[in-house]
Amino acid sequence: MNGIRNHGKKWLYWFVLGVAIIVVYKALDNFGDIMGVVTKFFDIITPFLVGIFISYLLYMPCKKIEGIYAMSKVKFVAKKCRSFSILTLYIIIILLLIILINFILPVVFESVTDLINNIQNYYEIAIDNYNNLPDDNILKGDMVNDAIQNIQNLNIKQYFELDKILEYVISAIDAVTGLFDVVVAFIVSVYVLAERTQILNSIRRLAEAIFKEKTYNNLGKYFNNSNEIFFKFIASQFLDAIIVGILVTIAMSIMGIKFAPLLGFLIGLFNMIPCIGAIIATVIAALITLITGGLSQAIWMLIVVIILQQIDAHIINPKIIGQSLKISPLLVIFAITVGGAYFGILGMFLAVPVIAVIRILIEDYVDYKITMKKMTKVLENKEEIKGQIHLENQ
């Protein structure tokens, strides 16, 4: 009887294995169709994912505003503190968007339009200024001369045609922010913020049911640490970018640099990417200033911007972000490079908090392994001592 049962199990094993091989083969054979279905599914749920991501970003400010309403002496306000906090937060966001669209973006867009329309003239003026330099000038080296000769006959303006850029921007906006998707993402974010307590409790109950107690506690600890790191990084980088952008815009305006709002906006925006972002934006701003204002103005602009960035790096940023995300610059550059290669600008921006979380996980794992080794060594020493005592007693 046992032989028949074992024989049946053996055949069942080979049957399941054969079916699995056929399924995998068919899946690979129709990989394109399967990926099409998966892509379509993610396209459908994109508004939900965007709404969840928005609610995640707004969780901390919503929680702080809710705490303020909860302390209100008006019972109705205190009872409905969550609803009032969500309403207040979205009113603030709408007001900020109105300010951005009506006051900041028009100035930046005007500067971009002016720069694009006159880029060829600025380029030709820069070439003339270069040609008028003395022959013994350091910029008259063979490498610079070769580079100038290679681009001398280029029509720079053709690469910056306003109609094409506007067409690309409008297409991107239409593709990403369709009206239906925006409405769905907005509704989802409101519901997630309103029901976040129930959602988190459900996730905790599910995790508690699936994992062991030790694993569940560790997951809770790392989840809280990761949230704290992400919230602190995103909020601090955003605030720091605004401060740097305003300071640079004011300084450039005082210096009479053309397109100061555009360059200040650019440097502030790129400043959200640690280390590399500030360098890239400064180089771009220096090239634009060199073309539009000459070498002397570009040098002074570089000096002022570098000074402001040093003030930001050593005074402003540490005050905002604190010491919790202080990691090696080499590790930051590595994380930004990998993040940018796989996920573009968003990957570069989120690379630092991700690598900070990974660092915590690795450090905790290393500490755990070292502690276990020490405990094992102590236990071995105790066993050895016990063995020696036992031999001596004999």
C-alpha cells in the first residue's frame, strides 16, 4: 500500500513539474502579449498609485494640522479635526499652485522664451568676444579652439525651437495628467488621508498574521524609520530648494544678470538633487551667463553662487535637515548615479533616502551578526571552562 502511495506521489510530482514547464514555456512564448496586459493594468491603476503617493507625501503635514484642530476648544472642530485638516491642507496647496501658475511660472516662461528667441545672437556675440581675446590668453588653447571650430557653423537656435519644446511639454502634460486621472488621483488621496488609521491598522493586522512576532516588530521599526527619513528628506530638500532659489534670484537680480528668475529657479530646482544637482545647475547657469553677459559677469556669478551654496551646505541645510541623513558623499554620488540610470530624475532625487534606509538595514544586520558571534564565543568559553572544571573534579 505504501509503495502504491509513494508511486502515486512520484507521478504527481513529475506531472506538476511538466505542467509548470509548459506554463513557463507558453508564458515566454507569449511574453509580448503578457507584458501588454501587465502594462495596460498598470496604466489603469496609475491614478490610484498617484493618489496613494500624494497622500503619502501629505501625511505628515496633514497629521500636524489635525493635531492643531484636535486641541480646539470648539467641540465640533475637535471632533471633525481630520476632515478640517484635509480641507485646510488642500486649500493651502491650491493657493500655492495659483501663486506658482500666476506669478512664478509666467516670469520663468518669459525668460525661457526670450532666451530661445535670442540664443543664436547670444552665441554669435560670445564667439566674437572669444575671437577678440589676445592670442596668449589661456582660453586660446588648442582644445578650446578645436571645440569652437566644431560648433562654429551650428545653428544653435534649431535645437531650441519654442514650438517644438511647447509641443513636447504639452504632450507630456496631456499624457501624464489627463483630467480623469487627476480627478481620480485627487479623490483617492483624500480617501486615503481620511481613512489612513483604518488602512494602517489593516496592514498591521495582516503583517501580524503573516509574520512571526520578531519579524513583525522589526518590520514595524524599519517602516517607521523609513517614513521618518523620507518625510524629513523630501520636506527639507523642498524647503531648502525654495530658499536657495530665492537667494540666488535676488543676488543675480542685484548683479544685473539676464534671466535671473530663470537661473534662480533652475538652481533651486536642481538643488533638490544632492551634490550633483547644484553642480549641474551652476554650470548651466554659468554658460548662459557667459553667452548673455560675457566672461566677467559669468565669473562673478560663479563666485556669488558658490558662496551662497557653501552657506547653504554648511549653515542652512544642516539646520533644516539635521544630522539624520549625513552619509558619505561618495555613497551619495553612487546612489544618485544608479538611481538616475534606472529611474531618471525621480531616481536621482529619491536615491539618497533609499540609500540611507539601506545603510540602516546593513548596519543593523552587521551589528546583529557581530553580537551573535560574540554571544557564541562567550557560550563556547563557558562550555570550555565547564569541561575543564569537570576534568579537574575527576
